Amino acid sequence: MYLRWGGNALGDTLTQQMQAVKTTAKAIAGLIEAGNEVVIAHGNGPQVGMINLAMEAGGRSEAKTPYIPMSVCVAMSQGYIGYDLQNALREELLDRGHNIPVASIITQTVVDENDPAFADPTKPIGSFYSKEEAEEMMQRGYVMREDAGRGWRRVVASPMPVDIVEKDTIKALLAAGQVVVAAGGGGIPVRRQGNHLAGASAVVDKDFASCVLADIIDADWLIILTAVEQVAINYGTPAQQWLAHLSVADAERYAAEGQFAPGSMLPKVQAAARFAATKPGRKALITLLEKAEDGIAGKTGTVIEQ
């Protein structure tokens, strides 16, 4: 079983994050007690943004902190989110009488250096800058774009994931009966250059990275935990309809019709459909964190399957 948990659910401060992971740990521990092997991924949108802003602020201060690549920001977010999550889950399992090791893996996601996304970076990150500041940053190699009259922002590519570098380590830990936290924030984007892995100025979509890793570890379920209990079509209109089940074909059709918001529900549905299509019997579930067990039991959520 592969769980993908959103970064926005972690809150905006370290205190909020610690409380959020305690709540999350209770739900995940329930799934483990039910006999499921679990790999956990998490988002990092707010967190990687905070790291990037802090580094930018340091670079503009008297300290002149060096600007750091986006790949390093992702690695830092994996470290501190994984630290809180693995400790909260370990404590919850021990409180329930289960001495099960939990480990966070700093995970690298391979992307194709010829991915079209690199030719047209569109993902905005960090703070707003004046035109003069943006021009200075462009001289250092950053791609900057004007943002609707509000100033200039750095943009990075969002290429599709191809492979997971640490997949053998993750599978070995699973085989040893451990709970694994991996592919946080979609993984650190890297490009293969011979034996060298070069960090890419990019962010990898968390849902698609989770789909790739869930396939690699031969998971039977991909569970995407988000802010709604079920997926809906005609969302926010009088014709809104909640969906308990979706075939892969219907999910793809609704996506093509524009039923799901880009950057929100669309990648979740697309990743879920891709996973369900990879092998007969595989299922994907989209629901609330606290409803994961009910979703697996068929009581709620949206299940996507062939």
C-alpha cells in the first residue's frame, strides 16, 4: 500500500507540522495494525517555499547567504518533514505495542533532461522581485517571469518522473518489515549524466512520482490523501456530482473534458488512473486522511480501477 499525503496538510509553522504529523500517525498506524505494508510519501509545497524564501532572504541580507538550487531545497524539505513524520509514527506504533522501525529515505527522482518542461519553466516559486532584482538573478542563471503586474518571480520546470534512484533500498526496507517514508515532495529531481546524478532546477509533481514508486514496489493500492472526501465532476456548480467509483477510461475522459482543476485535483486523478491501469487488480483511492480505512473498505472516497 502506498500513501501520498499533501504538504498543505502540514500547516504553515513547525508547531503546526508537529501537531499535523501526530494526527496523521494515528491514521497510518491504524492501517498498519490492519495488516497493511505501508510506504508513505508527502507533499512539500509550503515547506519548500519557506526554505527557498529563507535562503533568498539570507542572500539579500548582510550575511550574503549563497543562493541554493531548487534540488537542495527539496532535499532539505524531505529531511525535516521526514524527521517529524517518522518520529510521530514510531511513537504512535510503540504506544500501541508495535515495535516496527520507521525510516525516511532522502529520495532522488530521475527526470529526462529532454523533457519539454525544461524548455518552458512555468512553476512559480519564492518571493516577488523588482525588475532590477530579477535581471540580476537572471545573470546568475535563474529563469524569471513577470507575474500579473505583481512583480517578477523565479519559475522552474515540472518534468515528469522517470525512475526512483533509491528504489532498491526502499524495497529492501519493505522486505525487512519496516515502514518507509520516501519520495517526499516528489523526490529530488535529478538527471543521469553517466554515473553522475545532476540536480535539476525543477520540482516533480508529487502525485506522478508516487504513481511511479507505487508501481516499482508493486503496491496493490495507491492512496492519495487530500482535502476532500471524494472526487466530484461539475465541482462548485448546481450540477455537482460526487463520485464513489471511476473506471480508468472515465477518469481519463473527465480529465480531458476539463472537469478537474490543474495543479489541484487533475494530477491526483491522472496519477490514480495511471497506477490503476498498470496492472489488473490495482486500485487507487482518493479521500481524506481520516477516511483512508473506510475508503479501503469501500465505505467512502473515490476508487479508480480498470
